[in-house]
Amino acid sequence: MKNSNGIEERLKKFHRVELAHLPTPLEKLENLTEMLERFDVYLKRDDMTGLAFGGNKARKLDFIVADALNQGADTLVTWGGLQSNWCRQVAAAAAKIGLKSSLVLFKSKTAQPGDDGNLLLDRMFDAEIRVVEADEIANMMELASVKRFVDPVLEEVSKEGGVPYLAPIGGSLVEGSMAQPWGAISYVNAFAELNEQASADGIRIDSIVLATGSGSTQAGLVVGAKLLSPATRVVGVTVYASQQKMTEYVRSISDATIKQLGVSASVPDNEIIVFEDYLREGYGVFNDDVGAALRLVAETEGVLLDPVYTGKAMAGMLDLMKKDYFADGENIVFLHSGGTPALFPYRGQVSNALKRD
């Protein structure tokens, strides 16, 4: 679908590898729509990007791995939580392309020991893994907070004759070896893909709802909406940082993305929408609303969400519907950003959520 901004042509100028299986499906949740009555609900299936159980990070790694190869790197280095979806897909991408991977994983005191979920997959992809107690860092999203743990890994790779590429968590903030906002650029591309699918099906997209963690997925969608479909609202449900901090991330990444695309545009503050109400007890903490959302979508649509990201975002979307945040008759697209392997480390809480009263 062509547009006055020529965004598709601008996106084509960026080098990328082909890791993600694209385009991902856009499908209507017929049963959930019938149950809700007031809204038409669609699912953008970025859980089906194909790389190591799929997820939104595969789109980002198309660009990030290309950047790493352009820099002559042979080792992808990054960090995340013990059950990081990002780290799992980085390790898979490295294995696919023939690179090495080294992961610094931060473990909370409540995390279950042993290989499970994403950690098991990291080991299957032959990633070099270092585990650090999470209470030693202030903010896992920012390189400054983890630098003292990451720097020794970079030094070790270099000492052994390798060339490391430090990819920031989520491929989001412009730092480390990443000088361009590749994560967000990939989601401008994703918005163009979604917009074309909706146009072909005669669907007007009123709102997009997503889990927002490191900011670049939301930033890319916000920029994409601004350039291609200004009437579309992008609603982020934060699963990690406060509303203020997440808004700062999305703002910073959005501005960098617009600059990189070379377009004349700006995103006003009121178009960066972040809800923190559903973060509740904090990142990765399961609650009854998440359990209910997981069960509802599984039972009505045969779709699996995850307990950390999409489960919280779905719980948030359902609550916002009850509170009349969305207008009657809206077409709402929920971005399924993946995360399925996290179901297994949370098996106890998920199992309890499935029990009938």
C-alpha cells in the first residue's frame, strides 16, 4: 500500500537479514468478539514469527543481526531476566546465522532454580550464560545499570579474539553497539504490514493494544500510526517500568526513529499512551486477573498468552473495555508479542488459575 510519506521505500533502505516469518497473520477473535458484544477484537499474531517459538523480538533481530554483521561481529552479547524472551531469541538468531551468543541473566530471589522455559532454550542454542542476582541492579532496562556485569563479558570475548556486538535489552534504547533504533524501525515496518492487511480486508483499525516493556515495539507502532494512519490509537500496558519512565523511553525512541527515517513529523505527548495500573505488584508477578485473561483467551480462541507480557496486557485491555475507555463499535487489534515458553516456569500459578470455583 503506497502512502504520501513513502515509508515503505524508506524502510527498504535499511539492511536486514530474514529471520522472522513475515507477514504474520491478522485474525479476528470471533468468539471473544461475540462475548464482548461492543467491540470487534483482532489479533496480530507476532507470536508466529517463527524464530524459537516466535515473538516480537524476531522482527527486531532482522535489523539488529544485519547491523552486527555489518560491524564484523561474531558474538551477540546482551542481557535480560532469567526467563527473558529477548535473550532466547537473540541466542536462537545467533545459532541460525552462525554467530556465538553470550547472555547476562538477572535472577530474582523468587525465580525457580533449574533449567526451564526460556532458560532451557538458551542452553539448547548453546549460549554462554552468566547468572546475576537481580537485587544488585536498579533498572535492568538501561545499560548504565548493568554495565559492570556486561563489560567483563565484552572484554572476555575481545581477549579471545572475538568481535562482540552489544545489543541493548529488547533492541530498544539506542546504546551499546546499536547506533540506530532498530527495534522501533522494525515495528514501523510491522505497522505498515498491519495497515496493508487491514486495508485489504476492509478493516478500520481504531486502537492497537500491546504489552510494553522496553519501549521500542510501542515506539515503532506510534511512529507507524503517525505516518500511515493518524486516527489509530496505540495503547501500551506497561509490564516493567512506571508510566512516567515508560513514556520517557517511548518518547526517546520515537524521536530517534523519526530522525532515522528522515521524515518531517512529530509525535505529540497525548499520543504516547501508557497504562501502569496493571503492572500491580511488579514485573513478572502473577495475579488473578492475569490468570483469568490467560484462561479466557485459551478457552474461547485456542490461543496461548504468556503470564508476564501478553497476559497482563490482555487483562488491562479487558478492564479498559469495562471502564468504557474504548468507544462502542471500535475495531481493536491486540498485538500478540509471544512469550509462550514463560508458561512453563509459571505452571503452578497457571494451574491454580485453571481451577474452577
